[in-house]
Amino acid sequence: MDSGIGLLPAAAAVRRLRPDADIVLSLDPAGMPWGLRTLEDLTERALAVAEAAAAQRPDALIVGCNTATVHALTALRARLEPELPVIGTVPAIKPAAAGGGPLAIWATPATTGSPYQRGLIRNFAEGVQVTEVPCRGLAEAVEHADETAIDAAIAAAAALTPDEVTTVVLGCTHYELVAERIRTAVQQPGRPPLVLHGSAGAVVAQTLRRLGAHPAPEAPADGTLTALLNGTASPLPAAALAYEEGRLLQAATPVR
């Protein structure tokens, strides 16, 4: 679940590891972006999207959204667990900090500077130089596959990123869809290759652990794909097909 197509990286990771998995994507295009909403409104919309997914009787629910994890994970778990395991998406600050930094955390304005993110920095990046970079408009630009707006938002965030940064944490799942464009914008000539840390792989690994399941990339590719847009079964949004992850899901498992 997510406000929009930021759930594609995690869904594609599921598909690569478990081609036999039936995947349900639950989105809120009518309410996206969530980061501009009040906490109460965001939580209400996240619960509605989650309950639409839960009605399909899945084995687990991945909250493929950093903002929803920061602000609504407690409410989602209170509503759905223990019957339905709920796995949040946490910015990959811990593994990024293990590299020693200096590092930058690219996130939405709603997540940047939040007590949640500051707590992760305090717990996992003590002694590491960390720059929090608010990426205004980037998630929305990615959501609509607006190439001009994506370029402008990435350039603005890159300008806020110190030249000496060696690692960038992609603190919004939408950003993983344009990871290589971010790398190109931040990479400094003559510097070591920039390291990017997304969350999709770790989130899917944690989901399999919660279910007592294992990766099986060799399994039969017979998994189905269902997309719910504000609770209604629909084709994938056209913008999803602008990205490799969306095309993978569409090609591997046409939407029911």
C-alpha cells in the first residue's frame, strides 16, 4: 500500500524473489500526496487504503511508503494485527551509516526533520556526518512521470547535498524509481562512486521472514497482480509504466 506508485519498488522486489506470489497493490490517487496532509487525515486515508488491501485477504501488508510508516504505522498495526502482519518502510539509515559517511538523507519535507527520522539518526548514525535534504516536489513529479519536474526537483535537492557526501539514503519509496538519475545529479567528478541505499529489498526480506517464507526466484511465474485505486480494481496508473519496476510487474503478471 502507498499513496501512489512509490510501492512499485517493493512490489517488483517481491515479484523478482517470488514470481509465484499473488500481489495486491492498493493506492490512493485521489489523496496523493499524503505528506501535505494533517496527521489525522493522513492516518484516515492510510487506514482506508490498507483496509481495501486487507479485504483481499493477503498474508502480509507492506506499507510501501515512508511517510505513512512515520505517521500511521502504529494505527495500521492497531487496526490489522495480529491477524495481518504489517511491515513498515524505514529509511535505510542504519546500513548507510555503517559505511561511515558523510551521508545525505533525501526525504519528503514531511519526513525530513521529523522526530521519527531524527530518532533513526540518533540511534544508528551517531558520529556520522548526516545532512537531511528535503526534496520538495520530487515524489509528486515521480508520481506523474513528469520528466521536467523530476529533473528540476532532483537538481534542487542535489544543490542542498554537500559535495563530500559519499552515500545517499533514498528516504521516500518514490525516489527509488529514479535512483540512477539521483546518482548522476549527486556524483562529483573525481570522487568515489556514490552509494545509494533504498529500502525495497530489506522490506521484502523482512516480510518473508515474518511469514516464515524464503526467496524462490526459480518458482513458477504464475503469480497474479491486482491493482486497487481507492478501493476499486483498475489498471495500473499509466505513469507506473514509465518505470522499469512498473513494466516488470505489468509484463510478468497482467493486471486483473
